[in-house]
Amino acid sequence: MKRILLLCVLSSTVLIGFAQTDTTSKEKTDTIKIGGMIIIRKPGGDREIYKQRKGSDSTVKISGRRYNKPSNISTNWWIVDLGFSNYNDKTNYSSAAVQSFAPNSNEDMFKLKNFKSRNVNIWFFMQKLNVAKHILNLKYGLGLELNNYHFDEEQVKFSENPTVITIDPAFKDKLKKNKLAADYITVPLMLNINFTPGRGRGFGISGGVSAGYLYSSRQKVKYNGGKKDKLKDDFDLEKWKISYVGEVLLGPVKLYGSYSPNSMWSKALDQRPYTFGVRFSNW
């Protein structure tokens, strides 16, 4: 019987809360008394329920709950992505421009080692702006995209001024690693749909675009004996990288991905980069 009475009281409280209209600019504390129950509704969404002791004016608290209203703007600092980098190779290797840029090249020359090419993103911050009832949000941020492309053909060699990509027989059986690194400072802009607003680890999806600027690129080789060589140059990589970006929020698990519809090179080669992996963030 007490449970039924308490349920009725809570239901009445919710109905009364929806029915009340505050005509002042500030919230007030409302006190409602139903039988031996006293309900106090405080500013900010707090509700407390007290039961009056029999034969006494004293009360005992039997329930209290805070209803947190999400902020219209929330900020997540220092987000980290760990994943993989690759590209969709649509190069026409029979063209004269490609053969001048990468003599005797073919698709096999630029194949990457499976799951060895890595992507690490470090986002200084991301913000989420409420657009409609915290279900539809705008997400944006600023960070670094770090991509390592490990070649399966370890004899690939980059030269500078002008850029020429060749197969160097001197590398044969001497190299342990051979990679091209391309790093961008990037601004993503996404629309987010949050299916569970008000929950810290909810469910939702996001999609949009990002714009990245190439600030560092280099070829790095590591010999079997441990020696390392590094050549820094832009290698005629495209300075700007425009990508479609998205993420899936599955409670504590967050996945991300990106795909550029344009080549990562400013001439000759047509290789369109993409990434995917796991995102470590608060929301």
C-alpha cells in the first residue's frame, strides 16, 4: 500500500510540475502537501519528498533526486583517436604524368602493409552546441591528424626538388621499415544526433566534413641494424585535405572514420586517403 501511495504521489508531482507556469523571471521553491507527504520542488530541478511522523511535526526524508539539465554548450578537452590509415588508389599508371612522377610505377609499388599504417588524431578540444532539444547538435573542434603509410614494397624511395618516386635497389634486404608520414592541423564540423540526451555515455551518430592543412611530411626509413634516415619535404602532397568525417557512439565505445574524395597528391598520383578507428572521449 505504501508503494502504491508513493507512486501516486510521484505521478501527481510530475503532472503538477508540467501544469505549473512560472510567471516570474526567477524560479521559486514550491511546497506541496498531500496527506502525510510533503513534496518540495526546488529551483534547478531538485525534488525532495518527506513523510510526516505520526503525532509529531517532524518529518523524515524518504526520497530526493536531482534532474540535471544538459548544458547548451559542452566542451571535451584532449580527445585521442587510435586507428588505421590507408588510401583508395585510382591512379592511371599508364599516363605520361604518372610515369614522369614515379617511373616504372604500378599499383603494387604503392601497396601498404595491412594494419601497419596507423592514424593517430589528437584533438585539442571538441565542442557540442545544442540545436534542438539536445537531440540535434553541432560538433566542431581543432586538432592534429597524424598518418603513417608503411609501404609493402620497402624499396620505394622519395627524392626532392623535383619530387621523383622510384624503386631503389640499394634498399633491397636492408630496410626494416619504410614509411611516408603526412600530418595535418584539422578542423572538423559535424551534425550530431543524440538518441539519449542527458546521458553521459549515450547512443548517437555524427557526420560532416573536415578541413586539414599539411604542416609536416617526411619519408622515414629504418635499417635492419637500427640506423634511421629521414627526408623532410612536401613531396608534392596536396596542402589542403577535405574529408567526409563521421562517428558512431555506442555507450562507452566510440568509433570514427574519414574519407577524402580527392587525391592526397597535388599532381600525377590519384590516391584518396581514409582512416578508421576508436575514439577516446567523454561524449
